[in-house]
Amino acid sequence: MSDLSLAAQAAAAENRPPAVPRHVAVVMDGNGRWARQRFMPRFFGHKQGVDALVRAVNAFADRGVQYLTVFAFSSENWKRPSEEVSGLMSLVLVAVSKYLTKLAGDGVRIRIVGDRSAVSDKLRRAWEHAEELTAGNSRITLAVAFNYGGRWDVVQACRQAIADGVPAEAVDENWLASHMALSFAPDPDLFIRTGGEMRISNFLLWQAAYSELFFTECLWPDFGEAEIDAALEAYAQRDRRFGTIRPNQVVPEGT
């Protein structure tokens, strides 16, 4: 049975149209440029980006997406100016305070993925509270990647194997996948990057192996329902083969 038919069967079992991705990953790029175009500080763009995220969560959920993973703060972002980093940390706390009750009431489950060792105790407690408060929700899971990097994710899984004394022959793709930061979710079907850049920037390197990629010029604060529908429409037109060939496809000799 082909991967496509398996995907269609899984979608049917979940009462979800096959053309709708189960899991969408987003690099939310363009906050700073959005603010600069309006002669405002970068922080204002990040604030508008949080508002855009809350709108996007519900829009994706309304369309049948079950998991949404967003790149909020990469492990490389610590190299940004200290005032911007400090502002982002404060913004996270404000955002949790402002939107947590709404998201919880909307049936959103929140998960934080990434290295928590570098953030403040106050921020860690806020994250833990958000995860505990929404643990029973099932409309959509919002995974926020914070202090996250794809290479870090692979390394930390390997370190777990070493720390647990797992024999080398037992460390296979399934073992590593089960110890990745997103082990609770299926691999992303659709990978979106806003802001016009065409790279994945160390985001979900392992999990995005077979994701469909969608790049848009739209800056993240402007990413609304029309842009979401455009991305989902593009995804629906893709022929997902997961490294296999199409039925009746002629394969050249020697391949």
C-alpha cells in the first residue's frame, strides 16, 4: 500500500480532509522588517507577530490542522542585541499573561520545545503553567520552539542515548525520533516560511525530511487567513511520494 493511500486512510479516520496537513510548521519571519517599514522599533513588530500567531492558531485549527509548530526563538537568536533579546523575553511573559486564558478556552494545547536551561526561572514557570493548564485540550496542539535548533535537537537525542547506555546497534531512526523534542507529534506535512527568505534556518532538520515547503513574501504580522488558505491550497496540489514513485511511473534504467 502506498504512503499516499495510508495518509488518506489516516485522514479519513480522523475525519480530516486528506488535502489538509495534519501538522504545519512555521518560521515566523519578518517582524523586524514589518516594524521598520512603519518607522517603528523592532519590538513593535515582535508584538504584532504575537497577535498574528494567536489569530493563526485558530485559523489553522478551523481548517482541520491538528498540530502547529512555530519557530519563536532560535538557539542562534541569543547573538542579537541584548536589548532585543531582553525585550523578547519580556514579551513572552506578557503574551502568556494576555493570551493564555483565551487559548485555553479555545481548546488549544500548548507545548514548549527547546533547551530551557538558558531561560529564567520565571519564564520556565510560566511555560510549565501554560502546559499544565492546557494539557487536556485537543482541538489543536501549539508547539512553540524557543531556544531551539535542529542540530541541538539531534545532539540532545544522541546524548540521551549515551547517558542511558543504549548500545550503538540499538540507536536507529525510530529510537532517535522518539527522543526528539517533537516526539509527541507526527512529522510536519507542511513547512511554511514567511518574509521572503528561502531557507529553513536550522528548524526541524530531522522532522522536516519529507515536509512540503512553502515560502511567501508576506511578513509574519500580515500573515492572515488569505495567506493560510494560499499555503494550504498549494499543499493540496503537491504529489507527496515520500521517496517512492508514482503508480505506473516509468523508472529509467540504472536508477
